[in-house]
Amino acid sequence: INKANTNPFVNFIGAIPAEIEQFDNATIEAGYYENGALTSNIVEWSFSGADEKSYYTVINDNYVTISCLRADDNPLIVTATYGEYKISVAISLEGY
């Protein structure tokens, strides 16, 4: 029997790109869940890995739009956090 996850957690919502091409952008959504249901609580976003000159971000509550400015050998690590709960994903920044 599958039980719903009733423990609090943070998760991404929708598709997450594996890479973003130079001069392109992608919007990622995340949310905080309690008792298996998405709440209206706002996550905090953080970024690591890739050089800060390789990308630009615009945060709007539980959404972040990431623009790739140039290629980077290191992937961009995107983390969404609410309290002690967090989730991260690595996104390659591709260039010409």
C-alpha cells in the first residue's frame, strides 16, 4: 500500500531543464509541502557551483528565472529551502 508523504518537504514543481543554452532562460518553481499538500509558504533560493558571471537570476517568490550569460565548466547548483528542508538540482550552462 502506498501512503502519501505526510512529512514536510520541499520539492520542485514541473520540469527542470538539464541545461540552459547561452542567451536563453528557464523558469523553475519550487514549493513547501505539509501533510502531502502544497502550502503558500515562500521558499528561499540559493545558487552555487557556476561562476556568478555565467548566469543571472530573477526571483519571484517560489519561482526563479535563470538566464545563461555564458558557458561554465561547473554546473549551476540551484537550491530551494524552507526551514530545515531543501532540494537541489544541477543545471549545465551551455555556450557557443
